[in-house]
Amino acid sequence: MSQVSLPQSLHPYLPLTALAPMQDVTNLWFMKVIAHYGSPDYFFTEYFRVNDTSRLNRSILAAITENDTGRPVFAQMIGESISDLVRTAKELCNYNIAGVDLNMGCPAPRIYRKNVGGGLLLLPEKVDRILGELRSAVNDRPLTVKMRVGFENTDNFYEILDIINRHSIDLLSLHGRTVKDMYHSSVKYDLIAEAVSRVHCPVLANGNIDSATTAVKVLSQTGAAGVMVGRWAIGNPWLFNQIRQALRFEPITPVPLVEVRNYIDRLWQTPTAATMPERARVGYLKMFLNYIALSVDAEGDFLRLMRQTQTEVELFNLCDCVFLADKNKTLALAPLLKI
């Protein structure tokens, strides 16, 4: 088998950063939006659904084939059919991908009930077979895994870590909650630290990395090779640059709310904007604003009023009042409200 290694970080003297794959969020358009404010070292696609009739989703594939951010992109798969996962991995290797990533962490019930995503954590023997076959198929570039510390508990955690070692996985992105925890409980960074000491590959610490300060603290606590940031990068796309500033012991640059207002404009200009009904488009933007709002005011006034708006005019009038009223006001460096 060929030796494989991770693509070199663009910041080789700093820990790695990655944007977590988020279904219906981390498409090509959002990667480009994030890149405008400061790219992570690595991107991961939304997951390609894999089954006996699946074909590569063209929209997700565009995040690879049309990506001009200058950052490596890992292609993520989700599924449980070994032959179809192998087939899909081989197809993906025909494209300019940084590696193939297997999703073993998705906490959505409609997903894990099919024994895919986080559901695989209940089936260590199946994981062993899947990774064995994928490792044989993906032998000229990295094979990576994204997972959680367990399904309902951590009974299988160490067994699965040993399976990851057995099949020479090149990178582990580890969310420090169980599948059943979803996003609500505290993150078990101690288990991420145990994974770092147990597996032979680099580990990205994932889970509630909500600020540059948190990133530095988690890296120190876990010894991880880097951090993977998901939802908090939606609310603060400057976060990856801020993390690099903190790691270089530089002052973290606060972002004026005027700049955040420009970010909101970018989010509004989706590629499908012209064909989306106004109500749907407003609802889609609110998905992003739900995270931005957490770092705007500690009282939650903007969050509450934003959710009450129904039209484009109402929403943008509110945004103008909040983000353009005081040119000296900045986005908080850490969320003022918790989800």
C-alpha cells in the first residue's frame, strides 16, 4: 500500500484549522463566503449519501471541482453498504480531493436509525470491515474519519480508536459529545485528549469551539493537532483568522458591526436567490442570523426581534438599525448568549 500523508498546512508552524462539514450549509457558495473572511486550512464537503443506487451529488461535487479558495477539500461520505462506499470512494479519488472522509458522527435521528453516521458507533465490527475495505481502496491519498465519542455512552470508544489505528487512518476529527448528546451537553475534551494519546494519526478537536480563546484552551487541554469549527464559524466567519492571531500571541482583531452587516449581505446573495420565494429566502438567512445574533447583544434583543420579522424589508431595516447605528461597536469575541 502506498504511503499517504495529509496535505501540508498553509500555516505549518501553527495547529490546523478546519471548517466542519454541515449539511445544507458547507456548500461551495458558503466555502467561498468563509474564504472571503479568512479560510481554515481545510474544508470538508457536505456528505455524499451512499447506497446501492447512489451517484455523486453534482451540487456537492461542485465544492471540489469549482473550488477556487486555494484550500484542500476533503470529500465526506455517509453510508453503511461496504461495496457502495468503496465504489464511491474510488469515484471521488478521480477528482482533486485532499482525501476521503467517513462520517461516523451525524446525530440526526433520521440518519443514525439507518445505521449510518453516528449509528455506526454501535457497530464496531461493521466499522472494522468498512475501514478495512476503504483503506485498501483509498491508498494514494488520506483516508479520514469524523466521529463522536460514542452513541449513547462511551462503551465502544476505545475499541473504535483501536480500529482506527488498525487501518492506518490519516486524520481523526473527534466531536467530544455522544450522538444522543446532540449539541446540548458539555464537551468531553478529556476524551479527546485520551484519543490524542491513543491513536497514531493527528486528531482535530471538535465541539463548541466558539472563540479564539476557546480554541487555544482546547488545544492546550487536549494536545490535539488542530481544531474543527462548525456552527460558530457561521456566526463569526473571521474566527479562523482570530484563532491564528491567538496562536501567534497577537491581539485578536475585533470585527466592527458594520462589517458584519456586509457579511449579512453576502449571505443574502445566495446562488439560488433569484428563484427562491421571499419567505423561504428570509427563513434561510435567519438560519445564519441565529448564530450571528449570539455575539451581538447580551440581552438577546436582536435575536428576538430578528425572529419576529417576516419580510426582507423588515429584516434588513432591523439589521441596519442594529449594525449601522454605532460604527465603533464590534462583534463580541465570544458568544454573549448560549444556544
